[in-house]
Amino acid sequence: MNPSADYVPLIALPVEWEWALMKTGQVLAIMILLLISLAFLLLFDRKVWAAVQLRKGPNVVGPFGLLQSFADFFKFVFKEIVIPAGANKTVFILAPLLTFVLAFVGWAAVPWAPGVVIADLNVGILYLFAISSLGVYGIIMGGWASNSKYPFLGGLRSAAQMVSYEVSIGFIIITVLLLVGSLNLTTIVDAQAAGIWAWHGFRVLDFSEFPSNILVGVTMLAMLGMFFISALAETNRPPFDLPEAESELVAGYQVEYSSTPYLLFMIGEYLNIVMMCAMTSILFLGGWHLPWGPVESLGLNPFFTSLVAMLIFYAKLWIMFFMFAMVKAIVPRYRYDQLMRIGWKIFLPTSLVAVVAIGYYVTFLQPAVATSVAGG
């Protein structure tokens, strides 16, 4: 007798409910992973800064200071929320909530490994670009609702800065899309599976199509550098932290915030930084693939292949965050006019020329890719 024939589940759920529960579990797992990672990335950021300055950094709370971020979290949570008397209280509270929620929503389309993604959108790049564009509203709302000139000026600075560098980032991403012929993030990663010479940031190492590869390799290497610098400006990260320049604006748009609202702003800011690290890995560094070939070449079963792929992607994310931390520690802050000049007079024309160069390569020097772009 087949025992499975008599099996009756304790709770029979509709298919729609099962799908909803599965997606809810995925969302919670990604959120928990991101929040825990954020705690240790923040500690790592402080440790790198301390090491550059020849000091120890946080080392008291927990072994080697590993619990410092959790202590800071509980300190913020249990402090009193102070709202200025002249502030617009509704907008004042909504601003950090909007920043926090939008920072998490963007991760829905980010693939961590083959098949490990909440929403594998065919227009994943457009989705992320739209969500990142909305992020500036939380900062503007926070600066305006504080009813103080310093936060207001900080919010205006952030709006101008983020809008300026979003234009350059958009053109830089277009160069990747032209090479791949797809807006799907998983497809972009799989297009770089052959090895480090196929990674968009290191196409200069590919000598199979000499000399046309020189055009692509040099252009994409420049795009990698420009994307990294634009990501610093987009996330208000030093040396481009002009909305928070304490020498002029007394901590900028968040000067009137304290306790949990301030914590939400900080979590949103660091989540955006980690998002840029992940996007750099996906667009230019092969995502979850190994430097010598696809992760599937290890010959593992699907579960361990996905696990190893996630670890590789996670390691690349940490490497990029280390680069963010080193720039913060060793590069002095730019003036605001210098920041805007770089964005509009250097990055924008250069990225436009890069789009033309890659478009020429795809159209005339690599017909197969041109056909896939036209058909897709």
C-alpha cells in the first residue's frame, strides 16, 4: 500500500496563499540578512577609518567591539523622540519612514544568486532607477519639515546633488545594457559568466576580438570608475557628503532629528550605499560568478551552487564597501561647486561619448549583440 495515497495535509492552503507565504518568507529573510549585515558593515566602516588614523576604533562592547552597532541601535530606539515646535509634525515623521521604506523596496529586484531573488523583473534596471530617484524626496521632506534654514539648505543640496549624478549613472548603465541587450539583472550577471575577462569592468583583458576589444575595454573600465564615483555622490558619501557638511550646515537635513527617526535616516542611507555596492558587482564585476568561469562549473548540486553563489556575491559586496570606507578615510571633502562641476562638465559628456562608442561597437563590430538588442 502506498502511504502517500492516504496522506492528508493538516491545513490545505490555496495556491495563492502558498505563494504569498513563500514571498513573505523571502522578504523577511532578505530584510533580516540586510539588517544584520548593516550592523557589521557599519562596524567595519568605523574600524577601517580607525585603522587609517592609527587608532583602534570600537573595541569595548562585546568581543573586539562586535556588539557596538547593536548597542548604538538600542540607544537610538530608547531615546526620546524630540520634534521641534515649529516643525510640520506629519511630514517630519514621514520623511525618515519614506527614506527607510524606499531603501528596502529597491532590494526586491536584486538577485543574490541564480533563482534567489524576490522579483525577477525583466525591467529590473528601470525599477531600481525609479526607486532610487524617489529616495531624494525623503531628504527634501526632512529638510523642509524641520522649519530651520540649515536643514532646508541641506535638503536642497542633496536634491541637486542626487539629480545631477543620476543623469550620469543612467548613461553609464546604458553602456552595460547595450552590451548585454537586456534590462534583467540576472541576464546581466549571466552575460559575464565566462570569466574575469568577460566582466564588464575588466573587458580590457579580453583579447579575443583585438583590436575592437580595446574600444570596449577602455570605455567600460572608465565607466566602472565613473559609476563608483557617482555612487559616492548619489549616496551623499564622503568626499561628497555636502548635504551633511558639518562645517557649513551643522549636519545638514537631519540636524533636527533624534532617536528613532534619525536611526531610520541612517539605516536608509547605509542601505543605499550597500545597494550601490551590489549594483557595482552586478553591472561590472560578474555578480556571483567566479573570476575563472561560471559558478556552475564547480559541479555542485543546485542548493550548494546557490549557496556558494550567494557567498561570492556577498564577498564582492564587502570588497566594494571596503572601497567606500577607504575613500571616506583618505579623500578630503570637495567644495560644492567642484562637486557639481565634476558631474555636469566631466561625467555627463564622458558618459555620453561612452554610450556612442559602445553603440558603435554593438552595431558595427558585434552584429550578434546588435541583433539581440533589436529583437529584445
